[in-house]
Amino acid sequence: MRELACRKCKTLTTEKTCPNDGSTELSKEWSGLIIVINPDRSQVAKTLGITKQGRYALKVS
Ligand SMILES: [Zn+2]
């Protein structure tokens, strides 16, 4: 099953709510998978404002 991306924080999930912030605003329309292992050292994570490790979508529409 394709994962859903949270519109607020871009976290990917197969749940009905975002595990990060509890949002139910999840979208099937996303692209660009980013896996953040060490947010402190990841330039991409900083650019996107990601502070926790996890899997994120680059773009959510
Ligand atoms: Zn979220």
C-alpha cells in the first residue's frame, strides 16, 4: 500500500493519522522520498525543517 504524507510535516505513514503530530490531513499526492537518519547533520532536513529521524516526502500536494 502506498503511504500517505502529512501535509503539515511531510512525515510518511500508513496510519490514518500522522504519527508525528496527530494530523489527519494526509495526502496520497506526494513525491520524492527522503530518509532522515541524522537530522542534525542533514542539510536536506534543515532545509525542510525536519528535526526527527524518519521517512518524509519532499513534496506534498
Ligand atoms: Zn504530520
